[in-house]
Amino acid sequence: MAVNFNFRQAETIKDFDRLRLALLEQPLNYRGYLPWVGRAMDEVFSGYKEAMLAFYDNYLIGYLLSQPSKTTKGFREMKSARVLEEFQRRLVLSFMMRWEEVEAKKAGNLAMICDTRLYDVANLLRCNGYREIARADLYHEGFEDIVFAKPLVSLTQNSKASLLFMPNGLSRVA
């Protein structure tokens, strides 16, 4: 059995179109999702957001969107990620997350940060070394979101990253 996975940054018009369709097909029914897809695609196209794409036999099976944190300088934020169900549990997303962490560290970022309200995603983040740092209704929708972070530098080397992992650290850093 041949295994033909390919990972790359979205770079071509075809890549951007594939990503837009994948985002639109994602079953996220939260308020403002469709306008968010439009803004996200504008930010990917402008280079503010980065999109890593995962392919199997030239078929898009997953993506990971990230950007510089808007609230904490020196932090990189994962904004959206998905792997098609039939390709889950094959470490595709873990590979994309690790790649993003390495690139973020090379760019001088101190930590990765993200949030979720999904139990399976929270477990995936924990398995990949992310630590829960806060719980809050981030999007004012009446749901509890879990905020996770993962340091990219030694905590003893950088006091700003160290603060993040102290009790109530997010409020001290943000």
C-alpha cells in the first residue's frame, strides 16, 4: 500500500480556492462564521495568516491556520484546524502543529496559543504538549472556551513566557 502525503503552505490560487471550500464545508455553525471565512481568506491571501495544507494523493485532507497573536506580542496563535474524519488519528494534525511550532520558534515567537471548546481537540492539544491556562467565554456566546499554550523557549530564559504558565498567567500576559 502506497502512502502519499504532502504538506505545504498555501501559495497558489488553486490552494486558496481549495482552502476556502474546505472552510465553507466545515460544519461550524457559530454566529458570524461565514463573514469570518471571508476575513480569514483575505488575511491568508495578504500573508497575515498562514495556512498549512495537508494532501493525500493531491486531495486536500486538512489545514491549519495560524497568525501572530493580536493580544500578546511574541506569541503565535492557531486559529483553525481540521483533518477529514477518514484521515484522523494518523497524526496529520499533530505533524502540522509541530511544523508550525518549529517555524514559529525560528521566527522568534515565545509560545503557541489557541482555544477550543471541543473535548477531543482539548485532548489532542494535551497530547501534543499544550497546557490549559484559562477557561472563559471568549466569544460571548454562553460557552466555556479552554485556552491552551505551549512554550517554544525555555521558561527560565524568558520571563514573559514564564508568566503565561503561572496561575492566572493569561491575564498577566495579555
